[in-house]
Amino acid sequence: MSVDVVTAGETMLALRGSGPLRLGGSLATSIAGAESNVAVGMSRLGHRVAWAGRVGDDESGALVLRTLAAEGVECGGVVRDGDRATGML
């Protein structure tokens, strides 16, 4: 696949709270990272985009890849690292 834009960097699992956990607030998961944010934005504008980076070979890494793929971002240059966990924010 030829691409118009390639971004590279760290994308992490983001946990966002709806309120204090001690009072029953819940956490929602999403992904965060400047490079992946740019990749998603460019894809939504109609560009062919790829993101290159490294994620853990874990559920968080799978979420990163699924989310980016669902946004039309090519992730063929991503390394899934079995020795490190995906970063968390």
C-alpha cells in the first residue's frame, strides 16, 4: 500500500475516569499519543496513512492496533514486543 503520510512514535492505553474511583467512578479505555492522533486525523481527512511504532504483545497493544485499523490507519510497520508492556496513560 502506498501512503501519503507516515507517523512514528508511542501510542499508549489511556484510562479516563468519570469521577473519583473511591466514590464509584468508572474508567473508560481509549488510546493516546500525538503521532497516532495525527494519523487518525489525516485518515479522516482522506489521506492514506501509516503509523509505525512498538506496542506490547498484550491486550492493550491489541486495542491500539484495532483502534487505528478501524480509523483506516495502516499498521504494518508496528512491532509487537513480547518482552515489554504497552505504555499506559
